[in-house]
Amino acid sequence: MKDFTLTTTLFLAAHWLIVIGLSIRVIMRRRPVGVSLAWLTVIFSVPFAGAVFYFLIGESRIGEEYLARAAKIHDLYRNWQITLKKRASREKPPAGLIAIKAIQLHAEKLAGFPAMRGNKVHLMDHFETVFASIIEDVEYAKSTCHLEFYIWTVGGKADEVAEALIRAAKRGVIGRVLVDAVGSKDFVRSELAQHLRDSGIRIVASLPVGPLRMLVTRSDLRNHRKIIVIDGEIAYTGSQNLVDPRFFKQDEGVGQWIDAMIRMEGPSVEALAGTFIEDWELNTGEGLKALEETSDIRSIPEKGTTPVQVVPSGPAIRPEVIYQLLLTTIYSAQKKLVLTTPYFVPDESLITALISAAHRQVDVIIVVPAEVDSRLVHYASRSLFDNLMSAGVTIAAFKGGLLHTKSITVDDGICVFGTVNLDMRSLWLNFEVSLFIYDPELTKQVREMQMKYVHNADILNLTEWRKRSSFQRFTENAAQLVGPLL
């Protein structure tokens, strides 16, 4: 009995020492209130396991060595951005468009790239069109093919891209492939990847993980970017991973993944190229020379008329970049705001911005998939719908598969398109890239794509929504408590 009492006392003492110590640490980190409260809830309610959970993913630990290397590279990267500003044709919004000017200035201040006119931009919203275009461009590549993806899986159209890269390598084209070590772990070990290596194509796994690395770095900080740059003249970005949706995650019960990509030619291609090169340098130490070679003072040829501003974001240098810009963008809406995202778990500030827009009589539509591949995200998202619909926001639940497209259109002239989900992981923890496009025609095309999603969706009714069972509401509200951690 004495031994039992002593063991219990030591257990409780250790628990409370850990709880108090970690609580002080959480408070002193001064993160958003919702995030801090969520972590305090986990730490207090789950003895020891909560502390382990916090140690693994509670802080944006990316490693001192990585941060030092990132800071060193970023100095050169900033110098190159300065030369880019001198060489590019900067976009100046027409007089009176204060909202666009404010977003451009904010984005340039945070991300370093100006809005550049002279781009030719093509939107593609079907995977077969996307892959056919990529393969054709690789077939005509003359010097370099740079690919950066969160997920690359073997099979279908993705294999056809690999075969085109191998043919390009045989012509002397330099191939560099950067994939996320977690998202593409099976591909990196595959026979196809080895075949690419044997053909002279470099394949690098970004942000590797392992038991020892977990002691100094956070294993769930991921490279979520999707970028292709060919010959420094053609670029792609958007939501499409290098996967064939006919085979990808078909056992999840959510249908095929629905994605969209943008193909671009013109001055803003160099900004995407530089983003890839910086990532390549961070992971290999081989990109600085390539970046320096692009820094000569020369004009960048214009290919079209569309103004584009490239905004990379991530935890290494300024993690608040895309979060702040999305708030600015939402608050700029005057007439109509349409958002599509697969994972909708925003924090209080973003929710307030969306509700504020609806209260200003802005027509706000949020399109999410009816089913997602994460039950926790599914319930956390649903916990937010009542407040949004009460304010007049339209929630559309897409029925045609897992809608994976990440897009925002504001009024008739601003479009945000890229890799960012509306959840805290994408906004603060992942390496992402977004295009801010200031063009009525392209915004119209993206809006039409968004409305096709809406027409294939169930529009939630607030009265019917409130008839959910008490158990459903409890489950959703419980999931919302950890929403800031998702």
C-alpha cells in the first residue's frame, strides 16, 4: 500500500511539474489565443501523452542548422529580388482601385516580389488537360526541367511525365526533382525513381524525417508546394500533385480528387523559378550559382497582359506572410467573395473577416468537399458552419469528389490561386506558394470554374442544419477545440 501511495504521489507530482512547465512555455510563446488554449487543453487533459504530443508538433522547430542556412540563402535571394524589381515591368493598378494597390504593396513588403505585368496565363481544371500540357512542354524542353511537388505517386499519367523527363534527359536537358520526404516517400523508394536517377535526373527528398531528427525538428513541417519550371520560360503551379486521380487514394471513400493548375509564361515565371532554386539550395547546397546566374540586369520579355504577383510562404523566414495577405484580401471584398478549399479550419480572425464581409452585404460563398480524407478536419469544419450561415455566408458541399482546388476570387478583378488550404497548417506550418492575379478576365475564368463546383454541390440550409443531433453537434464542437492545431 505504501509503495502504491508513493508511486501515485510521484506520478501526480511529475504530471503537474510537466503541466506547469509546459503551460508557462505555451504562454510565453505568445501565439494566437486559440492555438495557445488548444495546447493548454491537450496538455492538461491528457497526462504525459499531451506533453509528448506538444514536444513532437507543438512548436515550429525546423532546426537551427536549417534556419541558419535559410537565413544565409535568403540574403542572396533578397538581392536577386531587388534586381528582379529593376528588370520587370511592374504593374500599377488603375487610379481608384485602392484595394488592389493595398494588396500589392502588402504582398511585396512581406514576400519581396512585385506585381509584374506581361504574363500569359492559362487555367486548366481537368487532370488530363494538365498532364497533357506538362508532358508536351517537357517534350519540347531545351535546357532545364525543374519539378517540385508535395506528392508524387507511381501510376497512370504521373508515369507518363516521368517517361517524358527521361526522354528529355537523353537530349541533354538537366532534370531536377524536389519532392517532400513524407508526401512522396513511396515514390522516392520506387523503381521508377531509380530509373529517373539512372537517366541522370536528380531526385531530392525535402525535409527528411526520422527518430533522431524528431529530437531537433518538427516532423510535420512539410513542403506543400507544386511548381514546374521549364527552361526558365514556362511555369505551372496550383493544387495538382503529380498523381493520377483515377488511382490516388481510391480506398478513402471520397471519390477522385478534383484539382486545377495554371500554366504561365512571362516575367512572373522567374519568380517561381527563383522559389524553386531557393528550395533546391536549402536541400542540396547547389542552387546559389543558378540564382546568381539569373541576377544579371536584363529585361524580361512579356508574353501577355496579365498582372501576376508570386507569394511564397513558409515557416523558415516569415511564417505570417500568407495569413496576413488573406486577411487583407478578404477585407478588401466589396461585392462578391468565393473561396474553394478542401480543408476549412480557419482561426477566429479569418472567421471574423468572412462574417464581416457577409455583414457588409458581400456575397460570400465557401465551397468545400462534402467528404474529406480526415474525419477530424471534417468535424472541425462543420462546427464553424452555423455561425457563418447565420451571418449570411453560403456553404456549398461539393459532391463530385474531393475538391482539392485552392482558389479565392474577390469581386471582379482579384484572384488568389495556388497551394494554400484554409487551415492553420497551410497558413503557418507548410511551405506554400500562391499567385495573386489582378486581372478581370482571369478572375472571371476562375469564378466560372468555382461556380461549376457550386452547381455540383448541396447548398446547406441553416434551418435544416440546426436539426443535427446533439451527439453530432458535440462531436463537431469537440473537434473544434483542436482546430487551431490541425
